Amino acid sequence: MEVAADETWTSWFQRYGPRLLLCARQWTHSQADAEDVVQEAFVRFWRHQRHLPGEPMALLVTSVRRAAFDRARSESRRTAREEEAQGEESGARVSWFEPPLLQEERRAALERAVAQLPPEQREVLALKIWGELTFQEIATTLDIPANTAASRYRYALAGLRQLLTAADCHG
């Protein structure tokens, strides 16, 4: 999936942007935040990293992940400052923007099930499925052994199977 020398950023983004957005959505609070994170990461990649050796998608997913975590840290600090300025001690966060409602029942059930997975499994699942990274690339991205990445992926799939089967039985 190397970036061809004559390929434009728009064609590359159209081809891989949706997968990057699915990854970013796992690390952000809203669709708009995910879109901002992908745009920021993609611009950084295209300007400074597209000629680096290695798998471009792995570099991009790593960049998206970092941008999402940076945004979350920044948002957390801003929220804390705003609450302090307003004199709020409760720490309760009001979300003004919610992701769009999902119309498909199965998709909603899957999203709920994914949200119930431990964060480590959720992260590996997103990188493997939506980022299309190998276990070695996931290991490098997360700084864990490749076998750990593979195990977390297997546990995530087993957990999803269990959660979705339970939801089908009760729904």
C-alpha cells in the first residue's frame, strides 16, 4: 500500500480515509472529533512522513492514535480549567455533542459490545480490523509483544461473541 509518487493526496485520502475514521472513532468522543483527528494526522503524514520507509497505513494509524490521545488530554485539561473557573467541584462533564444515532439495530448492539471490552482489547481490535495492521505492526504501535497483540485480538473476538450472543438471547 505504498504511496505512489504520482498519487495525489485526495485520491489517497478518499481510499484510506474511511478506515482511518473508523479507527479514530474508537479513541474520540464524537464523529466530529474523529474527523478532526484524522485530518490532522493525515496532513502531518502527507507533509512530513509519506516518504518514510515502512507501511503507510501503519504510520497513519499510529499518527491518528497519537492525535486522538493528544486531543483527549487537551480536552481534559480544558474541561478542568472551565469547571474550576465556574466553581464546579462535581467534576461531572456535560456532553453537548453526541454522535449521530445509529439506525441499524445490529450495528448499535455491536458498538455497545465493543464499548464493553477492556480498553486494551478494544484498541487492538480497532487497529487490526479498521487499521488493517498486522500483529507485528500493532505490537510496534502499542509497544507490546506481537503475541500479546494476537492474544488481545482473540480475547476481543471471543468477548464480542459472548456479548452479542447474550444480547440476542435477551433482545
